[in-house]
Amino acid sequence: MFTYTIHRLVLMLPVALVVSTIVFLLLYLTPGDPVGVMLGPDTTEQQKSELRARLGLDQPAHVQLLHWYGRLVQGDLGTSIFLNKKVMLAFLERLEPTFMLTLLALTCGVLIGLPAGILAAKMHGSWFDTVSMLTTITGVSMPTFWIGLNLIFIFAVTLGWLPVAGYQPLSRGVWEHLRYMLMPAFTIGFAQSALLARMTRSMMLDVLSQDYIRTARSKGVAELWVLFRHALRNAMIPLLTTIGLSFALLLGGAVISEQIFNIPGVGRLLIQGVSRRDYPLVQGILLIIAAVYMCVNLLVDLTYALLDPRIRHSD
Amino acid sequence: MIRLKRQRREALQTRAVVLPPRLIWRQRLMRLLLRNKGIPIGGTLLVVVIGMALAAPWLTHLDPMGLNPRGRLMPPGQLHPFGTDNFGRDVFSRTVWGARLSLEIGFLVAILTAISGTCVGLIAGYFRRLDTSIMRVMDGMMAFPGILLAIALMSALGPSKFNVVTALTMVYIPRLARVIRSVTLSVREMQFVEAAHAQGMSHQRILWRHILPGCLSPLIVQGTFLFAEAVLGEASLSFLGAGTPPYIPSWGNMLGEARAYLRDAPWTMLFPGLSLTVTVLALNLLGDGIRDILDPRLRRG
């Protein structure tokens, strides 16, 4: 297991290099002078050259790139222009809402998606199967933000059960926090649960048609035991990958959900950065999110290897 | 129930054996199309949306960008079947013209991604020496959640229709390249490729004549899903204010503005969202259906 972990970590290095280079190149995609775009039209030449010097833009490109790598290795993500604050600090300040949102959405997605998929597979061909599969394909097709808008319209505007938008930190009490987080989390979680339910169903159908399941049934193993102990365990490995990959969906969804529900999280920070053309901020946040996503997928791969010794020893 | 179905299927299969070859082929295709519900339903819905987009100038005489400050937020009525928005613009004509924009961008992104992704995938899968470096770059691009990379690209490129297409294409290329690469890897080991090599066929010709045709069916399936994905992607970007410029009628833009008027004018949210869902649903159903037909591994029975 230890060798496998090291092996996976080494494999991550070139990808990390590519990721940081892509983020660096973003600034070069801007047509014209990025400093002029950042500061707006009413700035003097002196202000521009000051910012240029601060960002190191007055140096040749390859020197800039080396500086960029050097700073990243030291864990320095640069300073936001508008907030005048270290990007890492700005990120950490906004982390709690986004973290809670992603966590709740994941819970929501798994709690709805897995049981729906298992039941649909168990009752293959029944009305429940048809209804749940229709729901999931609609769920996958519905844009996240439209689900959110509909939820607000139904539960906040019409029924008045939940607040329209806003955020209360966990320190204000769990219930108060949940009241504000319920709709945003469900908005993202629904799309994910649809994806998971589809995947679970097809995996379970595959496994349930295997010979060893028939053997288990014919020797009189209880049906629930067959489902969970024999079938789900083997369907779990591809499902874990789906959950890991759909983490990107969660992070992307969080940005949209925060925008709809006015939640002061990382996503809103990113959108603010985009609209103010605060490139260091956008670059820094993008890097952090990519790193988080890569780590989550690494964890998924390692869990995988823990569950299935064949993977550990294959290469 | 299941056993009955199986018996019927077996009966159909035994009958098919007796029929002449061409009839078997045609009958099998017909049977597949009939059993498959995705293609007829998705296809019909898509035709309706395309029809709406093409007929936009004749469906409504109202200017989708025409402002009317006195007729703000009017509920659906005779003059405005879908009501008006916060600037007094007609929601119906904006929805209809929005279909045009969504399909335009979705189609362009799907085609451009298909072309460039196929090139990258073919090269990576065929020329083994380039494989590692190309695929590491693709892995790096896939390390970002798609929508976030698109947002970042849009912030660098600036808002315009053309840039939305560019950004989305760049985001989707790695995914397609991966699929095409894996198909290429398996096709290039086939004996007919080896035979072509032995005959002295050039690499270019082998790629074009022997490997590309093998990639065609995953390409069609992925292309349909990419179309759906791109329609959603454009709408999400525009909703966040990082996509199509706000004056252009796009479903995402409309929904972004509708957010502030949920209480007073829910119709501004209802119609563009519904059209968006129907379009994406149609494409997803179509993609599922095509995959069932083209991909024999996933076909049941």
C-alpha cells in the first residue's frame, strides 16, 4: 500500500506542473495589456508601471514563469489587487460556507442517489424503475441554477418556509445554519444524486446478473444481505470513482449556488475577482480548487486500492 | 414478465435467421429503433426546438432587444404571451431568439471540439512517443472543474459570443481526446492495421482510412452529449455574467436577470428555464438512444 501511495503521488507531479502552467498562461490570453484591463481606463502611466512591477510583468516571460513556480513551491499564491490581501488569506476567510455547502450537497446526493439506484435495480422493469429513471434523466438535464430559482420560488417566495437567500455561519447554531443551507445544498445535490442513481442502477444490474449472486440466492442467503453484502460491495468501486469525479460537479455547482443564494463563499469571491479583473485572485483560487480536486481524486484512488487488492498489485 | 420478454426476443431472433441477409439488417435496425424510446422522443423535441430557432423571425414580430420602460414586468397576456421582463422586453421573442443562440453555440462547440479532440486523441493514441506528454497536458486541463476553467478563460478573453465558443471548446477537448485515444489504442492493434503497415501505407493514410472510421460511433455519441453540455455551459456562464454579453437574448442571461424578480415576475424565470431543460433533455435522450444502437457492448439482449 505504501509503494502504491508513493507511486500515485509521483504521478501527480507532472499534472501539477501542467496545472500551474495553465493558470500562469491565463494572464497571457488577455488581449492587449492586462494591467490596463485590471486598472480600468482612468489610470496614469505611472500607476500602470507600478502594478506591472509589483506583478513582475516587466520581466521577460520565461523569468516570470520561473518566478511563478518558485513562489508556488514556497506556498505563496500572490496578493489580490482589490482586496489588498494575500489570496490564501482571502480564500481561508471564505472557506467555511463553501466547505459546508459541498459537504451537505454530497450528503444530499449520496442519500438520495444510492438508495434510488439500488431500489431501481432491485425492482428492474417496475414502475419505480421507470419513474426514477425518468426523474434522473430530467435531473441531469436541468440546469443547476434553474433548480435553485424554482426552489426559491416554491419554498421561499410562495410558501415562505425558508429564507430567500443569505448565510448564517455555523457559530450561530446548527439549525439556523441549516435553514439557510438547505436549498443551496439541495440545488447542487439533486443533479449529483441523479448522476449517482443512474450509475448505481447500471452497476447493480451488472452485478446482480452475475453467477455468484444466483448462487448466494439459491443457497438461501437473505435478499437484503445479498443486495448489500454481495452486490453493493462490488458495485461500490466504480461508484467511488463516480463520486470522486462528480466532486468537480459539486465545486462548480457551489459557485453557481453561492451566486443564486448570496452565500459569501469561495465561488462568490471568484466571480467577484472575474468581474473586477483581479487576475492574481482568480489565478490563486483556480489553483487551490484544482489542487483540492486532485487530492480528492487521489484519495478516491487510494480508497479503491484499499478496497480492492488487485489494483494495488497490478502496476 | 421478464421471461415472457426473453421468449419473445428469442422467437424474433430465430425468425430473423431464416430471412435473407438484407432484410435481417433492416429488420434489426427497425426493431432497435422501435425498442429504443430515446431517439424518437429526443428527436421530436429537438426538431421542435430547432424549428423554433429557425422560425424565430416569423414566430414573433416583436424585437427581442426592444426596450419599453412603461410595460415593465407585465404578466403573460394577449400582446405578450410570456409576459415582459424588467426592461419591458417581450419574454416570448427573447425565448425564441435565445433558442437560436443556444443551438448555435452548442453546435459550434460540439463540432469544434469533435474536430480538435479527435486530432489530439488520434495523435496521442497512434504515435506512442507523443502519448505521455499529450495526455499529461490533457490530465492537467481535466484537473479543473469544467465550469471554473471556462469562467477563468472567459475572464481572460473578455465577454463575447466567439469567446464563449473558444472557452467551452478548450474545456471539453480533453474529455473527447481521452475517448478517441482509447479507441485508437485498441484499433491500431488490429490485424488490418498491421496489414496496411506491411503494404507500406503511410501513417497519415492509415489514420484517415483505417483508424478514424473506427472512432466514428463514439464520436457521434460523445458529440451529442457535448452539444447538450455546451448548451448548459453557455447558459451557466451567461447566468454568472461571464458569458454572452448581457444585451444578447440568451437563456442564461434571461435567467440571471430573472433572479431579482422572482416575486414580481416568475414568468421571466419559467419560460427560458423550461426551454433550456427541454433542449438539454432532448439531446441527452438522443445521445442515450444513439449510444444504445451504436455501442454493442452496452446493448442489452
